Amino acid sequence: MHNKFPHLFEPFKIDSVNLKNRITMAPLFTAYAHKDGSVSSLTLEHFEEIAKGGVGMIVVANAIVDESGSVSKHSLRVDDDRFLPGLSRLADTIKKEDVVAVLQINHGGHFAQGRKTISPSSVSLSDLNLGGLYKTALKSLDFQQQWAVLSEAIQQHPKQPKKMTEDDIKYIISAYAKAAVRAKKAGFDMVEIHGATGYLIVQFLSPRINNRKDKYGGDLENRMRFPLELVQAVKDAVGNDFPIGYRFLADEWMDDGFPLDEAKIFAQRLSALHVAYLSVTAGTYESFSRPVIVEKSHELGYMVYLAQQIKEVVEVPVITTGRITSPELAEEILREGKADLIGIARPLFADPQWPKKARKGNEKDILPCKDCGTCFQLVVSDRPALCAQWGKAKLIERKTMIKEVHNPRKKILIAMDGSENATMGAAYAADMLSNRKDVFITLIHIQTDEPDNDQQGINEMMDIARSLLIKAGIPKEAISVHISKKEVGIARDILREIAEGGYGTVVIGRRGISKAQQFLFGSVSNKILQNTGDYTVWVVE
Ligand SMILES: Cc1cc2nc3c(=O)[nH]c(=O)nc-3n(C[C@H](O)[C@H](O)[C@H](O)COP(=O)(O)O)c2cc1C
Ligand code: SF4
């Protein structure tokens, strides 16, 4: 047992899942995913760094269960099987460091982006004093940035969300269940249902938002129905061997909101359903900006009293979060039995080595979170998270990676088959892209075993294409040549390259083949056109 912090470094078991210590990373949304919601290399890098710092469990924030619930252009998505390969890599990255991997799943309800939001009631956001989220974010921005954020907010949030029908409710519950099954398939150890911060589940629980007259609104029993049905559906879908955690709102911190006494009853119901843990938090986007709450949330361990009160009424482990900045404080909370596990979000973002430093007794070296709010202000205005405490080298490295994810260079593939049309394709691309510095171009040739395969001719053609592009002002280092042997078929090989390389534009010359040949075999360009996925094709004839 560790001498200085024996409770903090004591192993723990959540159902059948073993944690090497009691330190968990609470979800911290970073906006590091690709714009399509897939896992980016930046996401992997971020979580690898946290996992290597010695934490026992990581909750990956805010993966969206249905497109209608996306809260940011760069939220992770788990609403389709196409996200599975990236999510599997993410789960592996975390687990290979002997860290438990949890995926938090969410639907934003009326806080989602886009014009067609859904919520239990058609209450307009301005009626709810939405301003809070943005007011908090705006304080540190200059005048121009404030306008940008405000105008985006106005566009994103329609005045009134659509009131969910019972069919909508069934559909969203099944979306959560399917998302959890995907998380399990991807290799995560658990999912965490996001029942806090004011998102869809809270919109059902809150008496000030939910004004439904049917079985999903009114008294507490009815307001709890949606989350309880949802948890049960997720459990049924994933089976008993896959634990389901829950991010729990213990108090909405609004006068007419969801209060602690109701939260205690709800916690007992979740406990009876055998959720794996309750990660206790409080407040929503609307209450975060209330002066009294702003003041309160600067205090160390400001939500521990809530975790303690919830722990007293449930049978499942409780995680407490909120300004638990030092190992000494974390140790004290555990020693006094106020919670079972410690959740840390910002202090781990500031210094991923927090657990290792504490373990070695070097807690004085921990780079502290200053509670400055920069990371939060960035993500609520849909920008990627950075920490004001990071040194220059880390900031530069992170910003470079962020640029590739948020403003990726346009990747263009030019298929070079040795024909005159292919060279014309390259000339056309040079003309269209002249002086562009934000592109990355690959000239690709698939070699066949046919006797007329003129390798020298191909090399010369590649040189011509390259010099055409350079003459047009495209930087040399942005042009690469890729020659590979045919594996399946020319069109199929090119299609695979397009998908794996993430190309957005494909330039291809159509060979002068006869109509009869095209009818029988289909030309390469036809096959690529017919397969059009998430890319544009320029066919040059
Ligand atoms: C930038 C940022 C993003 C957050 N994103 C999420 C989230 O996606 N899901 C969630 O349940 N909580 C989220 N939180 C809340 C944290 O998990 C945590 O409860 C809060 O920051 C207090 O803990 P801390 O003082 O350790 O940061 C976020 C907090 C911050 C600052
Ligand atoms: S120091 Fe500021 S930016 Fe860094 S984690 Fe803490 S609050 Fe966020």
C-alpha cells in the first residue's frame, strides 16, 4: 500500500472491472474529433498522454448517440458503425496503459446544434435564460469574437425545440442502446450515460423545462421515466456483463429546477437498476453563470457534499468531482468515506502526470490547474481545448495538431494511368489549384503486370505532372508520388487509397475507350464515379 496516499492508490472494482487506483479522469470535452465525429490522431494523442500519466480510469467525454443530439462540430460520434474502427483504436490506446476505458454517451436535446433540436417540451431557450452558457464564455473574448460567438449561438439554437413525441422518445432510447452496444464492440470496458449539465436527460428531469402532460412529465415519477427506461434499455442491449455508469445531476442549482431531495430518490432508483456507479455533479449551463454558483465553484471540492449525501442513500460506488486539485484533498475525501472514487477533469488536463507525481511523492511538482476557465470558454464557443498552464513547446505541438483536425489541408489524389488524359488531368488540377498553399496532392499510379506497362514512360509522366503543379505555385513538399502494384483491380485499389488516405478530391482522366468496352467492363473513372463517397471527382476528358 502507498504510504502517503494509501486510499488514493488502493485498487478498486466496479462490477467485474478492476481499477489500479481510485483516480478517474472525469469527462472533459475537448472538440478534438474530426468534423465528421470520427476519432482523430489528436484524440488518440491526448488520451494516450493522460493514460500514461497513471490514472486508473478515463471517461471519454460526450460521444453523440444520434445526429440530432450533437453539441459541437467536433463531438465524437457513436451513432453509426463507421465510427467503430476509430473508437476501437481509442479504447486500445487507453487500455494498453492498464487504464479502464469508459465512453460517455450523450444527446444534447435543446442544446444540440442545428435548427431542428428536440426536447421534452417546446420551451424556447430564451425563456429559460439560455444566455448563461454564452455569457460565461463571452467574458474573456474581445468584441469581435463576442459577435462571432453570439451570431453562431443564435443560428444554432432555434427559438423553440420540437416537443418529442412518444415515437421520438422510443427512437432516442434505442439510439442510446445501439450506441452502448457499439462502445462495447469497440472494446470499451463500460459506457457512462450523460445525465448532467443540462442535456436531454436533465431536460426531462427538470420541472422548469419539462412541462409535458403525458406519462413523461408532471410529478417526479413521470419525469424520471425517460432516464429510467433509457438505462433499462441500455442494460438489456449490452447484457449483464457490461457495466453502465451514470453521470448524475444532484442539484440543478436553479430555484425552480431539479433539487437535491428529488435527486436522492432518483439516485435510489438508479441504484436499484444496478448502474455501475454514479458520478455526482451539479449545475447546468443555465446555473453555471449565476454569481452565487460561479463563486461556489471556485471552492476546492465544491461538489463533495453532494456526493456524500448521494452515497448515503445508494448501494453503488460514487465518484466525486470538482476542484479536487491535490492528492492530499483526494486522500482526505476517500479516508473520510465521502466517496469511493475521485473524478478529476481540469487538473489532469493541466498536468496528465498528476497521478504519477502523487504516487512518487512528488506532488509538489504537479502543474496546478489555475481554475482560469480558458479550456471551458474555448469549448463552449466550439473551439478546441487548450490549457493556459501548458508550456510553450506543448502549446505549439497541440496547436499544430489541432490545425490539421480543424482546418485540414485539402487532400487531392490525381490518378496517373500513363495516358495523355491523365496528364491533362494534372494540368487541369494545376490550373484550378494555382498558388494554393492549403492542399496536399498525391500523384498515384497502380502498376499492372501487363507487358505494355511502360515504367519509364510513367516516371516521365509523373515528372511532367509534378513540374506542372510546382509551376502553378503549389509548394514542392505538398506534392507526393505514390506507385504501387495492382492488388485487387485498378479502380478498387484507387478507391481503397481514397478511403484510407481521407482524400476529399480525386482527379481522373477518362481513357478514350469505346462505348462497347465501357458497357462490358466499365472504365476505371466510371467505377470511381459510381462509388462516389465523401469525395468530389473531377473527370478530365
Ligand atoms: C472544458 C470542459 C469540458 C467538460 N466536458 C464535460 C463533458 O463532456 N461531460 C461531462 O459530464 N462533464 C464535462 N465537464 C465537467 C467536468 O467533468 C467536471 O465535472 C468539472 O470540470 C469539475 O471538475 P474539475 O474541477 O476536476 O475540472 C467539462 C468540464 C470542462 C472544464
Ligand atoms: S488552468 Fe485554466 S485552462 Fe488549464 S485546465 Fe485549469 S481551467 Fe482549464
